[in-house]
Amino acid sequence: MIGSISGIGGGIIIKPVIDSLGIMSISSLSFLSGCTVFVMSIVSLFKIKGKNIKINVSIPIFLGIGASLGGIVGKQLFDIIAIRFNNNKVGLIQSILLFAINIFILIFMFIKNKIKTKNIKSRIITILLGGLLGIISSFLGIGGGPLNIAVIYYFYSLQPKETAYSSLIVVFFSQLSSLIFTFYIGLPEYNYIYLILMCFGGVCGALTGSNISKKLNDYKVHIFFIFVLIGLIFLNIFNIIKFV
């Protein structure tokens, strides 16, 4: 709900919050968070489709191709690190990356109006960008949310709705390929009740948050976004200290 109201997305919140609670292993959390983000992306795509928004699909398609490949690479990277290091070390690496991403997004929010955006036409570069975002999304199990928005906005100068749609495509395909690969190599130990409740809670919260967001003006949503982002930065600092 918080992710939907602020526009930051639920995935980047779910991971550090559950990390801080310490109720499951990093492997289980990454899998369950990825499942939740995947289900939420499906619901969001159906919502956009239902509004009959006209969107140039060429950019999302090639971003999606890259994200599919990146999702597999990100999952393999996570498995390699999970084998080599213990649970705390993996959690530390993820928390540091999340901290860096949140700092980047916070800085971007304050300077985005001063940035001259690009208009990339190359399909190869688009696939590579989709791959990079897919690797990050899959490795962290966060979906990507605001990071996707920032990168896509900068490189393609798209309108907000097109940017959001392209971001959802990246999330959908990166998590889909990651989950397929996970099923192929073997699932981590997890409680299926957690899976059901997280997916159900994620979707219901996102839908509720979307309705609340419509009642707020842009200024209030922006201020809420900044406070959520700052809160996540401090939460990631807490997790980094905990995992050290």
C-alpha cells in the first residue's frame, strides 16, 4: 500500500522490511519477494490494459527481452554468492546495494528537472539496459520500481504512463525468467503460507494504495515519496549494521 501511494513500488519496500525482521533466510525471502513482485506486476499490467492507454510497445518489448535474460543472470549471480557466503554476508551485500539504489533515487528526484534526457533508438542498447535492470531486479528480488523509472525516463524521454508501463514490462519478464530458472534448479525452503499471504497482501495493498493515491494531489504524493525513501535509507542502514 505504501509503495503504491508513493509510487516507489512495493518490491523495494518488502525486501528490507522483512530483512529487518529476520523471520526467514535470505534465499527464501528473495524467492517469496520475487513471487510477490511478479504477481503485483501482472495485476498492474492488467490495470493499465483496462485503461486503453496508447503506448509505443517497441521499447517495452526490447527492454523485456533484455530483462528476461537479465533475470536469469541475476538469479545465477545470487545463487553463486549464496553458495560462497553465509546468510549474513548475502544479506549484507543486498542491503548495501539497496542502500546505494535508494541514495541514487533520492538524488535523482531532486535533480531530474535539470537533467537533459536522451532518446535512445538502438535496439541493442535497449536490450542491454533491460538486461542490466533485470539482473538488479532478479538479484535483489525487488522488482526495480523507481530505479527502472529513473533509467527509462533518462534514456528514452518517455511520458510518465509509457515509462511506468515499460518499467512493469521489465519487472514482469525479469521476475518470470528468474522464477522459471528457480523452479528448474530447485526451490529454496519456504513456508507456503508466507507465499500466499505475501502475494495476497501485496496485491490488495497495491490496489488500496492506488485508490488512496488518486485522492492526494501531486505535492502530497511527492512529499510522501521522499519520506518513504528516507525511511528506506535508514532501514537499509539498520540492516547493514545487523548483517555486519
